[in-house]
Amino acid sequence: MSSHYWIQAPLRADRDRLIAGLVLPPVLATVSAHRHLRGPYTAVGTLLRRIAPETLRRDPALAQRHRIELQETTPELAGLVPAILRPLEANAKGPVALSRYPARLHSLRVCHGLVDFIESHLGGAGGQGPGDTPYTLVVTDVEHADPTDQEFLAVLLRRIPARLLTVVVATGLDTPPEQPGPVSESLPQALLAHTERIVSSDAGSASDSDGTAAPDDLAQAFVESDGVSDDTAVLAAYEALDPARRTALHDARAAVLAAAAEAEPSLRLGSLPYHLERGSARATDGVKALRWAQTRCKYLGLYATSVEYGRRGLLLVDAEQQPDYWWEFTRDTAVSLAAAGRADESAALQDEARQITIDPSVHMKLAYETGMLYARHFGPEKRDPAVARAWINQAIAIASVLEDPQERTFFSVFNRNGLALVATRTGGIDEALRLLDQGIERLDKELGLGERSWHRVGLRYNRAQANAMSGRLEDALADYAVVMKFDDSFSDHYFNRGNILRRLGRTEEALADYEHALTLEPPFPEGHYNCGDARLELGDITGALAEFDRTLVLDPRNTDALLNRAGVHAELGDEESALRDVATGLELDPGNAQLLSLKGRLLAERGEAESALDALAAALESDPDLSEAWAVKAEIAFGAGDLDTAAADFDRAIGLGGGIEIRYNRGLVYEAAGRFAEAASDFEAVLAETDDEDARAHRASCLRGERAGV
């Protein structure tokens, strides 16, 4: 049986020998994941540069479908796919001028899009590739991989079958560490769950050198490897170098890479800054290179990598001599830590910054960011709207005395926008709307047309969300219309508007928005789930099933999708598939009342009344107000001839909001019990909403029974 492999050995040469001893399909590519080479997506980019040009030539439609993930991970492919259009950037000075950055899970979505692309290349997803021909992908140096490559490998190992692509992951003897903060897909867990592990603690020769090479040549070999060689002789020669000679070697290598980076821009995220921060111009060119890399990664939502570049930059700058660079590294590192779910680290860095500077503008911005930690980024146990408001008020106060009138206007509005967020977290929707209205009015009045366009749109977006939260749905739609006039390339706008349209009962329009949202972002489970839910409402059972299938490929732990797919399977008569989904969901969430209720229904339909009642009892213990569980319990009682219990349970179900189907079933119980007037009333309620012939016949029968006094 085919399998993925995890190869562990002390040195790269030892791992290569172990891999050479495996019986593997033909090798598609052997790539290094060492972050020194290309930074984020080092392994991904190396693979894509090899396979993407041919894949796109064979199937041009993939260029549009995967344009985002191909350009963001492998900028060398930008000329082969349609450009990513962000209309607001036309009026911004650059990426750092924007207020909208990707969500933390954007990189996970990119990984899913990449796996889809690889499947298409291999012919495993309806493409025109090699079809059933299996291949091997070897990824080395994974213990030194950037979090992006680790996340990609975790998704790849989980999703792609080894019969299609055998993935060989090579690391040192230690398991790659889990990344700090929330982890969307864990590489250590994926390696344990999806690979055959082969470990050799015996090291062969620690060096490939025959002892004749000059020490300077060996040291130069280390530098030209971009710091990834683990040959002990090479490492020793490098470490023994005179510092001036070591610096000169890094300068020479940086010059070569700077020229190459014109055609291979991903070098600017890996080997180029690596050498520049060790060269003679580390305080200037090294700082600039790290700042560029951090800005790029923050712009793409690669927050863990942005933090790494920021911390490396802070080691090179002096707050007094280079205050602008110091603040830019500090600000973006703190913001990236918060966005990566590492709020405590962000708070510590902000506190440290407050001790270093007395610049009022910096203290204003720090106050705002700390307020955001307490409003949204800290966990529930530490989140505190009152503390958040205090910090935001401090930012507002400092903004009010800024000397530059335009800066004073902008930051006064910007900080009050933060106060509006705090207000929404405490139910103060009216206060939030007032602050947003005032901000929009002030920007329009005091700043010129086109200035800070991104923030004007951001205020409208926030007002749309506040209106939606307060039930002002038409006002929310009006705000989204303005927002999307200027910013129609953001997936969230369509997704959020789709949710509003669903609440207004405009399900077909909502589905269109959900589907369009999925074209503006790499695959994300929430989009497919909402498409499936909307299709269910529209009666498209087959389409709904396909959407829930896709949701669970992207997020196997999505219990809502498991519940809905189980319900669809049940409706289609596939009882076994329904029960499998229910069992999977209950493994993830044993107390899920809706899954337990559906389990009870399915078991009851199989005639397993006792087991069904146990499941229903568990459901009602978790949620005593679950109408559907009371209804199923009533049906079981009715089937057993216990009319009093059935009537009482149906009463409870209807009192909790049960619909006309439950009214119909209670009518049957009343009819069987001779309670004809009550039965006729239930059937009349059904007929008021439907033209059900059975209900009409039962009502007529009950009326006859009532007249006869039976």
C-alpha cells in the first residue's frame, strides 16, 4: 500500500541515503524548504517554478482560478496569470498605506488552492495531466521551513493520496516544533497521522570534504549555500573565518543575489536579506531589505513571518539613531503578533516601546493598538471593553493636539473608529453608528477629495457591519453598495452582503454573492458552507451535497457541515452515510445537541427505538429547548401507542417554535386519541400555509368525527 514518508536523520546526507533506499514512484521534484533560501513558500515556490508553466499551458483556465495563490507564493509566475486587482491601491502610496490586510486564515486558504492546483497538474482533480501515473515529491530541510511551507505540507499530507503523489518529508531527529499562537493545520500532527516514519540516529560521515579543500574555499561554500549547508567541515571553516573576510563573502554573495532578484523577486524574502544583514552595510542595506520583506509579508497576511523579519530588523536598528525604522519595525511586528493570535507578545512589545520613546505620535498609535488588544485580540478571559475604551480615549486625546491639521483630522477620525468597534462589543450600536457618521462627515468636510480614500471606504464598511448587527439591513445594503463601488475585489464584502440578503429572504441573490466571493479568494470553507446552506433552502439537494463535500475537504472538523451533509444524506435515503457523518461529528463534539437529535431520528427510522431515545435524551440534556428532539421523541411515543406522551412532547416541540410539519404530526396524535376538535385545528393551521391534500382529508375526517360525537 502506498504511503507518505517522514525521514529523520541527523544530517542531510544521512536523509538522502535513507530516501535513496525507498522504492518510490518517479520523482516530480526534490525541493528544499530552508527559509534562508526564499523565505516564505521556499519549497512551494521551487515546486511551482518547475511545474506551473507547463500546467498553465495545458489548462489555461487554471491561471484565473489560481491567480492569487500563484502570485502570492511565487512572484516569478506573475506574468503567467491575470494580475490581482485591488482598486483602492490606485489611490494609496503603497501597501503600508492600506488599512485592510488579509485575515489570519488567508494563508491556509492559499495552501488549499495550491493543493487544488497540484491535483490538477497530476490529473487528480479533473485536469488533463498525467492521470493515474503516481509521482513523488521530496521536501528536505523541513525543520528549517518557514511557517507557510509547514502549513502547506500539513494540508498536502492530509489531502492528497499517496497513490497520486507520494510526499517524502525529510527532517532532523527532532520533530519540527509547533508554531506559536493558533495553528490552522499542524505539521507535527500531520506527520504523525499521515506518514510512515523512518528514523536513523546513526550519522554517516559528517562531511563530504576529502580534507584537501582550503579552509577559505570551504567557508565560501557555506556562504554560497546561503547558510543552509550542514557539512561540519564547511561550518567549522565558516565559523573560523576572520570577521572581515566573513563580511566580505556575504557582501559578494549579496551582490550576486541582488542582480538575480530582478528576475527572481522571491530572493528578496530569503537569501538576499540573509546576506545583507551579515554584510558591511547591515545597518543600511540590511535594514532596508528586512523592512521590505516585513512589509511584503504583512501585506500578504503572512503574520508569523512578518514578526520574524521585524525582530531581525529590530536587532539592527537603534531607536535614537534610526527612529523611523525602529518604529516601523516595532509597529508592524506588534500588529502582526496581534493578527497572528499572539496578543500577549504584542502587548509586551508595545510596553517595551513605550519605555523607549517620548514621541507623542508614537504613544498615540501605541494607545490605539493596545486598545485593540483589549477590544478584540486578547482571549475572552482577558478581553476588557472598559480597558480598551480607556486606551482609545488616550489615543483620541493625543490626536486632538497634533500640529498638522490633516493628521489631526485623520487620526481623530481613525481613533474614534476604534471607539466605535469597542461600542459594538458592548451592545452600543447607536453610539457606534453616531461615531462612524461623524467620522464620515468630518473626513468629507476637512480632507480633500481622494485623500485617505481607503479610510473613507473603511468607515462605510464598518457602518455597514454595525447596521447589519442592529437589524438595519436595508441601510447595511446601502453602505455595502458604496463600499463595493470603490472596492469590488474583496471577498468579504460579497460574503457579508450575502448574509444580509439571506436574512432578508433573498436567497438566490445571496447565493450569487457567496459564489462570487469564492472567485475573489482562494478556497475557504465558510463560502462553500453558505452556498450549500442556501442551495438547501432553494431545494437544490444535489448542489448542496457537493458544497458540503467541498467544505469538509477544506475543514474536516466543521461540525455544522457534517450535520447538514448528514441531513442531506438522510433525505436522499443514504442512511449509512448519514450515520457516518453523525458519528464523525460526535467524535469532534460529543455534546452537540443537533447531531444527537439527528442520530435519534436516524436510529428511530431503523427501528432502534431504545437507542434512539438514549440519543434524544442526550440531545435534550445538552439543549432542553431543541424543538426537533422533542418532535422525534414524540414520534417514537406515537409509534409505540403512548398517545399522552406523544401529545405532550409535540406540545413542547411546537411551543419551542416547531413548524407546520410538527403541527401535522400532532394533529395525527390528537385524531388517534379522539381529540377531533384539537386535531382539526392543527390541520387547519397546516392548510393555512400549504395545500396539503392529506391534511385536508384528515381535517374533514376530524370534523365528521366531532359532529358524530365519536
